[in-house]
Amino acid sequence: MKNKIIIANWKMNKNLNQAEKFVKNLAKEISKSEYKIVICPDFTSMYSLNKYSSEYNFEVGSQNCFWEEKGAFTGEVSALMLKNAGVKYVILGHSERRKYFSESNEIINKKIKICLENDLIPIVCVGEDINLRQLNQELLFVNRQILECLEGISNENIKKIIVAYEPLWSIGTGKTISLLQAEEMVLNIRDFISKKYDKSLKNEIKVLYGGSVNPENSKNFLSLDSLSGLLIGGASLDEQKFSKIIKN
Ligand code: PGA
């Protein structure tokens, strides 16, 4: 059983050919990795990448989805469509979606619900900006995000959700959080969710860290018992860097 999970968030990078080439070149490393690997490419590459997923032993994730089942929503992609294309995970509430597309906790909550209805695993991103961190408000802020994003989700479904803690000041900046700070937040998230929902969930909840993860720091993060894995942007685009991380 592969315990820790490594999720590649390719954002708006790599076209179909590049995406296929990447997984083919890393087929050996991916299939032998001790980690569960999830690759989240752009919408146009998902279906094709999924054709390699069982052979190479990885899963395909999406970077977003819409909250309605179907209808006149030009430009949107539904959870069911993703499921039909072989997608298993959906990143929701990434800080770039919150910033550029004004996604609120309420919108993210609707998206989480539709994903769960379609057996897709939501990866819910939370995290504070630098001002909040400097004011020591990060725990309060993240707990509020979690509370609002998970509003109305049943105990049974809470177990299926993955929370990704990504401090905004660390995303794509090269600035990483200390292990101590990461652990404090991860334990806080576990405590907060289990107190709110069900105390027995404390060790079952999956909490990832994301933000400037690279081959040098990934091993330290992955050594934290409380951390379920990593969500990786920039370093997941580079074959050498990603291969080093998943071989750690
Ligand atoms: P980064 O991005 O690894 O490039 O900091 C992480 C993310 O945005 O998920």
C-alpha cells in the first residue's frame, strides 16, 4: 500500500505531446515510486494521459471543475465529464483560482460537493498570505477557509477529501516554510477537522503541503509523519526534478 501521495500540478503548462512525452520518459520512475503519483495536466491532455495511467501506475487529476451537472455554462467542464475521461482527483480552490477567477469558499464548497457526488477526490487548497502570517493569523485564517469550504459535508465524505496547505507566499517564490511551521499547520488542520467532525478521523484525514517544493527539500517534508504528501507546481514540470522527488 503506497501511503504518501505526490501530486503534480502542471497549471497551464505542457501541451498534449509534451505531457505524453513526460510520462513516457518517467514511466520507470513513476511505476517504481514508493509514493502514489497523481498528475494534473490541462483539460486537453487528461484523457490521453489516462491511457498510460494503469500501465505506469499513476492517476490523473484535474485542476478545476464546475459545480453544476450540465447545461448552458459555456466554457465549463463538469465533474461527470472528468470522471468519464478517467480523472480521479480534482484540485479545488487553488490560490490562483481564488485570485484570478474570484473563487470564494462558497464556490469551492459547491465544487467539492459535486466532485464527491461523482466519486472524484477533491484536493482542497487552503493557505494564508504573507500579511496574515506576519500577524500570526495563519491558523485562524486557514481554519475559517476549511470551515467554509467543508460546510455541509458528511463525516463519511470528510474521509475522502484531501486538504492541501499551500501558504501563498511560498507558491512559485522559492521561499519555503520551515518544517516546524509546516508541521504546526498540518497538525492544526487535523485537529480542527477532527474536532469539528469526528475525533476518530484525526489520523485518517489527508493533509498535503505545497509551495516551492523541490528535490532538495522534498525529502524533509516527506519525513514528517503528520504529512500525507506533497502538491508540487514548478518542480513537477521538470523531468529531472520530478524524478528525483519521486525517487527520494
Ligand atoms: P510551486 O507551486 O511548487 O511552483 O510553488 C505549488 C502549487 O501552486 O500548487
